[in-house]
Amino acid sequence: MAAYAMKSRIRALIFFRALVVSLLLGSAFLFRIEDFYSYPRAISSLIASLYVLTIIYSLMAARVRNDALFAYTQLVLDVLAEMVLIYITGGIGSFFSFMLILTVLSSSIVLGKRAGYLIASLSTLLYGAMLALQLNQLLPFGSGAQVSEKVFFYNIFVHILSFYVTAYLGGYLSHRLAKTEQRLEEQDTQLKDLELFNMKVIESLPSGLFTTDTSGRVQIFNRAAEKISGIGSVDLIGSGIEAALPFLAFPLSEGRREGVIPDGPGNKKIIGITISAIKDTGGNVTGYIGVFQDLTQLKKLEAEIQQKEKWATIGELSSNIAHEIRNPIASMKGSIEMLRDAKIPEKHREKLMDIVLHEMDRLDNIITDFLTYSKLKQIKRQRVDLHLILDETLALLRNIGQDRGDIVIEKDFRGQLLVNVDQQKIRQVFWNLGLNAVEAMEDGGTLTVRTRGDADTVTITFEDTGSGILPADIDRIFFPFFTTKDAGTGLGLSIAYRIIEEHQGTITVSSVPGIITTVTIILQRPYGEL
């Protein structure tokens, strides 16, 4: 790279010399130099000689191996030619002495600061020697004019100062230019490496990737995108993205979506795609980037898994129902068989009848809870105050708490919390959660109910200090018929989960056994308002 730069500067030096010589020759014929100078033929010969040297330099430029020596040779010959031109045009009175300054500047640019000082020293030595010889009348004055000693010395001082100042400034600028060129070359190399790396990454992605401009014309379409869409990037670059993904319509909008594209006769591919805007440093949209995958096989696999999970759930549910129903039936059967024996005392008959009636009620509760859980009913939304429903629920729970012993029920809410929900279903959720918390505090404790609302969500929490839930059971707490109690159907939390799910909310449980258990309900703001 450095050798190439040197040759470029040498070619520029040759071109610049040819231009200056041409201007000198042209001006000589235009202004008729014989009217101004004593040696017009000498000037013409010098110009012709410089033309010949320039042609020789041009022919040798591509062949020489030592570029620095080649450049030094040209610059030294330029100084000698300029000294001849200065002498034959008047010496100290010649206005061509500025040519030496140009040569010093050229040497600094082509070869650097050291060369600038060397050419400046050579120019000073030759120019000073010529003026000294003229001052001592060892060389005749070209113009025939006599100049005082003071003017000679001042002229020498000004030229020497000009030479070295030019050498310094030229060298400084040349050094800065070289550093800048080096940095630019390094940055250019880094940018090329980064661009190559980015292209390798883009082409190696397993997902399809495309970018478009603000008009929707495709700029990048990687290998995976070609494979998924069946369209080559060569055919698509510069065209609209809808040519490959017909379900995308311009203008593109950010976000995740799914669509279908044709995949042969009668077949389709399911495509999942995420589109984001490409922005510049000012935040202005300059295009769009899309990342997409073929979800066809994944969707089929999900459907199969869901079907298997559905049958597994039905099997587990059926087993739990059978177990829950078999227990009261067994108790009823045993009691009835004993009642058939006429020899049983009357007081035992009454106890057996009580068992039969109790187990029948238990069966009825199981069936009622199961129907509540399994039967989907349309939600009847209405604007209600959740705090009123909670107050009513907590009043009923306090009655149960008084019967159980030292149970304290506290609330952390006030005012109104108006939301659009199914009043009866939400009331059942609160009752199931509150009753479950009270029953968990067999030795007493505190149940705290609090609410919070913001611009996006409404949060209701039930927090009790009961026995808690073991870590192994926390993931199964909402499963139908799962319970750790001796009594109960195990459907209370399942029903609560189903109702909140119908309201498109979330319900979660966290517990530290023996310390605290918290059930959190979150309803999204689109379904309610403060």
C-alpha cells in the first residue's frame, strides 16, 4: 500500500511539472519573452529540456524499483533547472524564484519532512551561492541592473526563511496526510472485514432474514430466506417483499405475525415473522428488517402434542372423578347393606342413614363443582365495584373464622375499584380463595386482602399465614381434584383459575410453608377501569 502511494505521488509530481512547464511555454509565446529577457533562446531551450525530462520520467515511472531515489533525482534536477531559469531571467531580480518554494513543497509532499529540509538546504545553498557570485561581480547580472549589498542580504534572508518555513509546513501537512491516509486505510479494512463478517452471519442464520427500504423494496434476502420462500435473492432484490411473502402488505408494520405462502400444488407453508424498523442515529425510519421461520412442522407437532395432552388430561380427570365418586358410593353401599339387616339397633340405623345422606350430599357437591369447572358459560360483563364484592366475601369469611378460633381478617383497600367483569364468577373466585386460606390456618393466623390499580392492570392479592404449600405441590395447585386436605373436592382453585382465565387475566401462587402464602390475581386494564 505504501509503495502504491509513493508511485501515485511521483506520477502527480510528473503531471504537476508538465503542467508548470506547459504554462511557462505558453506564456513565453503569449507575452513574447524576447521583449522582457536577455536570453529568450536559453529560456526556450530550458523549457524544451524540461519537456524531454518529463517524458523520460513518465516512461521510467513504471520501471524503476527505488522510488525514493527516482523522486530525489527529479527534485534535484528541478532545483538545478530552476536555478538556471532564475539566473537567465535576472538573478536577484527574477520573479521565478518562487519556483524553488514550489519544489520544496513538492519534496515535502512526495518524500516527507526530511526531503523537504534537504531540498530547502540545497535551494538555499545554490541560491545563496548565485547571489554571492553576483554580489562579487563574478557572475554578470542577467538584467544588467546593479543592486545594493543590503538588498542582496535581505533577499537571501527572505528566500531562506521561505524555503525552511515551506519545508516545515509541507512536512507537517504531509505527515498529517500520511497519518490520515493510514487511519482511513485501517478503517476501510475494518469496515470491509465487518461487512464481510456481517454478510457471513446473515447468510449463516438458520432463519430467513430480509431488509427493505422505506418503499418496501428488498435490499437483503439471505440464503435461508431463499430456501423457505423458494425465491432467489437475484430475482427479488429491488422488488417488493410481497413477491416472496404475499401476506405482507406495504406499508410494513412492526410486530409478530403469522401467515401462509404457497408450497406446491395444494400445499401451504405457515410462516412466523417478526418485523422491526431500522432507524438512523436521529431516530428516523430508514427501512425495515424481517426475521421469519417455517412453522409448518412445528404447528403440526404442536397440534399432535396438544391432542396427546388433551387425551392424557381426559384420562387423568376421569381417573380422579372415578376415585372421588367411588369413595362416597362405597360408604353408601356399606351403610345400605347394613341397613338391610333387621337386627341392627335403631340408633345405629339413624347413624347409617346420616352417613348415606352425607355421602349423597358429597356426591352432589362433587358433581356440582365439576360441572362448574367443565361447563363453559358466556361471561356477562358489567361494571361493578370489586371492593364491595370483597367486603361481602370477607364478612362471610369472618363468620367462619370466628367458629375456627383465632383467625384475623384484614383488608388493605379503600374507595372504589370499578371494573368490567362477570360479578357472580368473580365473587366465586374470591370466595374459593378466601375459604381455602381460612381452612389452611387450622391453628389461627391472619388473612390479608389487598388491591392495587394502575393505568394497565388491576391486582388483587390474598395473603395468609397458614400451613402453606410445599414446593413439590406448587406447580399442581390448580390441577382438578388436587388437594392436600382430608375433605374437599380439590376443585376450588381449579375453578378460580378457569374463571380468571376466561377473563383473560392471570392467577399465580407463591408460598413459604408455615410462614406465608400469597395468591395474586391480575386483570388487564382493557377489561376494567379505575
